[in-house]
Amino acid sequence: MGESKLEQSSTYVLQNKEQRLRNGIEQDFVVSFVDDILCEAIKVGASDIHLEPNEKNLRIRFRIDGVLYDQDVVDHNKAPNIISRLKILSSLDIAEKRVPQDGKVRVSVDNGINENVIDLRISTFPSVDGEKVVVRILDKSQNFIELESLGFDPKVLDEIKNLIERPNGFILVTGPTGSGKTTTLYAILSKLNSPEKNIISMEDPVEYNVDGITQSQINLKAGFSFENGLRSILRQDPDIIMVGEIRDKPTCRIAIEASLTGHLVLSTLHTNDSSGAVTRLLDMGIESFLINASLCSVLAQRLARKLCEHCKQEVDLTLEEKEILESKNIKLNKSFKAKGCKRCFDLGYKGRVGLFEFLVVDDKIRDLVTQKQSLEKIREQALKNGMITLFQNGLSKVEQGQISLDELLRVVTD
């Protein structure tokens, strides 16, 4: 399918109801509705919009700070036209409803101060009641943040800064999907970005364009995988390499070999905690001497919703919360909750903060790797070395009033 006029004009200008009235623009229901829902989602800081048809209506949900919230439903008979409008915006085939499709569109939003350009990724999925659509909102101004703003404790932040200034090594960021791993990697790359360094990334997909960094996107259909792409990167005279995800043994081996030949390599892995990343490498068949020679550190993380600064207040612990903390032999001096206000759209939360667990690989950890010891043994040694766990880091943020105890218990199981 050839390029549409939308792609050629590159950017679609979104206008909400007030702007349309002010500019004297008359649009039909479908065009107006889609513009309004996109504007509203961007206004409240949603990361995704879900449009789910069922027998009675079109269910609409916004994912805000990692949690889905229902919006007003729309009559079922209007759903096909609304979904077709989104497909037209993203240059998808409106006649094809039997198979999933993926498209994208760049939109411009006037927030009254300046115009913000935002990328939307639109994904369709066939269901028995019609096509479900998910719109991913990639707002660089909201999501691309500096390393110092992620929520690290000062000591951990200093350790990370020292490690990433090394000329070579292998650094892993771990956590489940949606825990902010890619954001952390972008923040690190931004910190390292300078004219003296050649930084190349391989991603699936590229989420944000960073000036001064060569970014490439995996294309399996064309035969461009992490494995063969990484081999090619090594012929591009890189100083720093970012691999979006370690998915298999060949990719992992090449990444480790790159770190051993004078390159700083950053990547992600899906494990629950930092100690699990070490044992995962062993389970993948990576030799212990390679892990010991290359792996510098592992950063495990989660994202927790921040309490609204304008309506949060200190509260007493509930009986259930006291029982949970007593069962873990944990003392908590302060706890906060937020009731919701206009500034947080009555949610009680505004934005998210990272919870971190930083494992530095020292000689004692390396000895355990050589012995192929269990995750528990490695974790035990890391704690002896002074590692702060995800839960402990979360508790400190509860006492500081950044997050609620409920939120900590939701995102971290210790």
C-alpha cells in the first residue's frame, strides 16, 4: 500500500472542541470524537487508549500511570466508524478486519503554550465483536527524562554514574514489561551522549529519537535481528552499544564479547530481581568465566504511582497493613494517602517514580557465579554487600510521602 496524504503531510493537527468552535470548524461526529478522545488522553498523561467493542457498546479505557481507567462508553453502532477513522489516520487498510494491523501517525497538539508533536502507534486486533484498537501515546516531552529525575537514592545514583563512565563493561537493567527499563536506558544514553563518543542502539521498536545517537530498529521479516545486527554494529567503530533486549544465547554472547573488547554494552533482561539476572545468564548457557569478566552490575526496577502533591496527607496504618508489616518484621514511621483533586483528575496519583535494586558484581559475587550457586545464595551475598532491595527502597519512598503503602504492595512482592 502506498503512502497516504497523511504520511506525506507528516503531521496531523489535533483540535479539541473549544479550538474547533473558536476556529469555526464544523466536523462530523466521528472526526470530532476521535480528536476529542486523543486530546483528552494526552491532556491527562495517558500512555495508552483502549477501544474495545462488545455486544452493547464501545468500551474506552485510558492507561494512566500504569493503571487502566474506564471512560464514557459509546453506542456499539458507532464503533466501526470510530475505529475506521483511527485506521485512516494511521494509514491502515480499513477494508481488512480479519487480521491484526499496526500503523502510526504523528500528531500536533496546541496546549495553549506551545505546539507539542506526539507519535501515536495504533494497533488493531480482531475479536468476535469487532476490531479492538490500542493507541500507544509516545510523548517525548513527558517520558524522556534525565537520569537524576528517575528516583535513585543519591548513593546508587553516584555508583551508576561511576560505572557508566567506564570505557567497557556489561550493564543489565531488569524487570517485567512496563517497569520503565527502556526509559532508564534512554536516560543513561542521554547522560553519556557527547560528540567524542559513537553510540549505537538496536531496538524493537525505536520509541524515541535521540539526537547524536545512531538508532536502528529490528526487522525480522527482512532478516535484521538482534544477533546479526549486533555483529554489524561491531564493524561501525562504536564506543557504546545499547541492545534493546537480550532474548537468546547468541545475542548474549556477542554482547558480552563486545564488552570484553573495549565497548560499554547496555541491555535489558526479563527477571524479577537483580540476582535473578545473574542466574538467568547461567541458565542461558553463558559460561561463568564470561559473566565474571564482563558483567559490572544489574539494576532491577519497578514503576510506582506517585501520590499527588496537592492532596496527599499523612494517615494511620490500617489493621491489615499493620499485620502485613509485622509479618515481615518491618517498622514504618509514616504513611500517606491522597484523596484526589482537580490537579490529579481525582485519581490521587500524578506521575510515577522508579523503585530500584542495584547489584554491583564484586569478587564475592564472582566466586558464587564460578560455583554456579543458586539465586538465593547470590541474593544473600548481595545483601551482605549492602544492596537495598526493591521493597526496602519502596518503604523509604512511602515514608518520604512519594508513594502509598498500597501502591508499594501492588508493585513489589518481597
